[in-house]
Amino acid sequence: MKNRLNITIDDTLIEEAKRYAAKNNTSLSQLIEESLRKLVKRRPAKKQNVLDFMKTMPKPKGNVEHYSKETYYGDNKAKYGF
């Protein structure tokens, strides 16, 4: 079932949209309906919890049980100059 809808749109935009519809052998109503369908179908991606995201990360290689900030700085002191 179709219903009428009153909306307010800038005159210039209406004229441009009518020209576009005419060039594409469609109606302004069909253009608006198709645009709204696409907008409604497009759902934002579900936000992922940080902990869930971290579970998907690859596991680090090597022995990282005792790895600390101090170890990192010590290992990279010469390479990065800190």
C-alpha cells in the first residue's frame, strides 16, 4: 500500500531532481522511495566490544609472559634512541 507524504525541499533541488528523474525515465517519487529504501537497508556495523576485538587479534610470538615496558625500552633503546 502506498501513502502520500508532504515534505519540504529546496526549490532548486526539486528542479534538479526532476531533471535527473526525466533523464533516467523514472519519477521523483520513485527516486525518493529508492533512496529511502537504500538508507533504511544500510545498517551501521555493530560496534564491537574492545575485549571481543582483542580476542580476534593474533597471539604475540615468543615468550611474552615477563615482557614489560622496561624490557621494551631496553630492547629498543639502540634502535630508536631512547
